[in-house]
Amino acid sequence: MVFASLVPDRLIACIDIGGSKYMTGICDDEGNILCSTRHEWSGVSESQILKQVEDAMGEELAEHPDLANRVVAGGVTIPGFADPREGIWIESDYLDVHDLPICDHLAMRLGIPFFGDNDCNACALAERYFGSARDSSDFLYITVSSGIGGGLFLGDRLFYGDRLLAGEVGLTVVEDRPRPDLSWFPRGRLEDYCSTLGMGKTYASLGGTAKPRLGGREIAARAVAGEPAALETMRLEGVYLARAIARVDSVTAPSKVVIGGGISLGFSGFGPSLISELRRIRPASRLTVEPSALGYEGALLGACACALRGTERPLDEDLLPGRGSELRVVYTDDKTTCQLSCGGEDLLAHPGAGELGSFLVASGVMEDGIALDGVLADMPLGLLTSRARRGDSEALLGLERFGSALGEAVSFCATFLDPASIVFEGDLALASDLFRGEVLKSIEGDSYWQREGLPYSIEWRASPE
């Protein structure tokens, strides 16, 4: 990505929207925050939200006329599902917002073009423009706070997926055991175990004496003081994050993972177990993991990065890839691999990417797990299929176990990469009549979409097109 600087001395009006607060400020194109103000919501209806952010940004500009005269564009981070092409806030988990054209409204009221994006994607952009990912073309940003989300860079562009939902690493399954008081999901997701509430529940289960809604920072402080339950909570936080990051690494092979959000401030407490577990699972990986260096106001810089991107070039399919993408899963040369085809380009062509056979299959952190291809027990898929067709019941059971594990791996890919379609090719398609049911059951069982029906198509293609 080549960054075209704005005209010298031109600035960006920035708005960071959160569930309980919002911030306004003015930044330059080098990521310097020249002024900022924190605000609390006085009301959270759509009209109230628009009025408050409009007024607050207007006041910020009025209080700094020397800066306001140099502002050429605005950016806004959106806490929830967003369409960056149209600048629409589609919906939110925390606020009652639906299909709100927030960028058009702010542009009309404040007289400058506005550009917005989901807050995790915006923070990923900020890391690419101003943070530790300035030299990385393939990386993942993860926010760990009251919720867990991510922004994924592939081929030096944010990857959005077919439905603008790529990067949702918080939905990664890390435990067979669900936490029904935190989510409806039938298995334990990363967010259920590593968010603020998830950490608090883990801490309480280990015998920690906690006040209601104990925060990650307080647990981290208790760990520093040597409290056993807090120390174990921080260790498990790192292990759970490592399990999810290892799965990301087996598929997209990022050069770096940057962890942001409030809980990232406790990286010294959970970082060692994260790195140790990641190296155990992925000993040959080139991946590095580090906390964000952008600090508490990093999301405000995300708003700045949205505006910079919007002023540089049109927000078209080339800049915002993902629509119509196809995930292709292949077994060849005794390895299971995957490709992500988008616009005629394989976005998993860089070294280490697409190694789906190394995907870790485990029921939870108490189990070391096994790589997907290890489920075949060193027997090539073709030979196992041949024996099963000749009536070998053990071979058939082996295929079914592999099918279940394959479905788990593909379900992760489908959630994280948000493709329009999934295609199983070659030997996988030829053996599909023997284990297709197990594959589909696992895909559906781990899918975020299981209540509504899978939104992507699934095809078995014996001969590649």
C-alpha cells in the first residue's frame, strides 16, 4: 500500500464512537492527535447519536479555529456492522442503530466529506498507517475488550469478505464447553472466554473473589500482586488467544498480530503463555505477536486512517476486496490446503498461507490437540478411501473422524474469511459420499449462522475448473 500524503498542513476531523462514550478530535496525516475530547452519551437513539456527534465535532472545530481552517475530511469509527463504501452504520450489538447513513449526515452538517468503517477495521488501518504494522502487508489486528473482533490485511488491503464480515476472530471456537450465560453459541467461543466478562467468569471459576463485572485491568493488577487465581486467569487468557491465533496462522499466515483494546494493556501478564502456546502449536511460524503501541486513543487514529484512505482513492472492489470470494479446499500430495480466490487472485498465495492440514483440532485448552492431517494417522486419503470402499470398517471410521475435523477447520475459515462459496475439490470430492455428512454437520455446528442457515454455497467438485 502506497500512502499518498494530503496537501501539506491539511488535517482530519475524527470521531470515535463507543457503546458508552464517544470522542472527537483533530489529527494530522502522520497520526498526531492535535486535540481530543471525551464525551458521555446523554441519549442513544439514532437521532440523539447523530445530534451529539455532530454538535461535539462542531464544537471541537470551533474551539480550534487555527486547526479547523486546515481540516479537509472527516473519519468515524463505527461500533458494529458497517458498510465503508456507502458510509452506513448497519447495526450494533450495543446501540439500537439500523442502516444509519452517518457519513452522509456528518458531511452535510459539517461541510466536509466523511468516511467510516467498523471500529476493528479502522484500528487495523491505523496500525498500517501509523502503528507497528507500517511494514506489514499481511497482518491481523485483534481488539480484546468488552468484545473481541479483528481486522485482517491480505495483500496489503483490508479484506472484507462477501458480506463485509471477515476478521471476526472472536467467534473462533476454543472450548467444547459453552458459556450460555454469555452467548447462545453451543460451544465456547474466544469472546466467551477472553473478553472482559469471559475473563471475569474464568477468574471466579478459579476461586477468585470478585466484585460484579470485575475488569481485565483489575485481574491483571491482582496477577502482578501474585494472587494465584488471577495469575492462572492471565495464563489461560494467553493460551486461549494463542489457540485462535494459531488457527489464523494456519490459514492466512500473517507476518504479525497486533493486539489492541483495554485488555491488551495487560500483555505482560498473558503474553508469555500466548507466545509459548503459539510456538508449541506452530513451531515453524514466522508470526510475531505484540500489543498495539497506539495507546488509549488508537481508535481515534482509526477514524483518521478511514479518512486518509477515503481521500486517496475510490473505495471500490479492488481496494475493499471480498465480494464474490471463493474458498477452495483441496487434498493433494498428502496435505490439505486451501485457497481464497477473489477477483481472479489467490489471496493465500504468500508463504505459509493455506496450510489447512496444520489446523489444530482440540476440544479445549486441557487437550494438546492434533493437526487436521494428523487425524488421518499417516494414511493418505486415497488409500483410506479405497479401503473403506472395500468394506474396511476401521477405514470408514477414520474417514468419518477426518470429515468431522475437516468440517471444523472449514467452519472456522468460513466464519473468519466470510466467502461467498466453499468448494471441496479433488480427492475430497471423490470421497464425499463417505464423509460428507460429517463435514456438513461440523460446518453447521460451529457456524455463527446456524440459526439462520448458512449464507454461503457449498460445492463438491471432483475436477478443478
